[in-house]
Amino acid sequence: MSSTGSKGRSKVAQKPNGFTEMESLVKEIFEGQDMSYHEWLHEQHQAFILEFSLKNKGSIASLAKKE
């Protein structure tokens, strides 16, 4: 196998500069307000998936019909 090709390898996303520091600050803010950062993040994930699904409902319906 060639070492220059990227077939079969997944690309690892790099966190932007300062991400870890910002994440820590946000967690502290949530903690200071007796809120759960991870619960909030989970809700953001759910909202993103719902929005994505609604934007692509035609494609999803088409795929469902094929199954």
C-alpha cells in the first residue's frame, strides 16, 4: 500500500486554536449557573440532527421507499 494515499483512512478533525480553553470556560459558566454543559450539548446535537433531517426530508423519504 502506498503511504501517500489516504484511501481507507479517516480524516481526524483538528480542534481550532483556543477550543480547549473556550470549552473549559463555557463548562465553568454552566457549572456556575447550576446547568449541565453536557445536557446542553446533547440538546444542541439533537437540534442539529432534527434540522438536518428536515432539510433533507425528500432524500430521506426517497431512501426509505427504496428499503
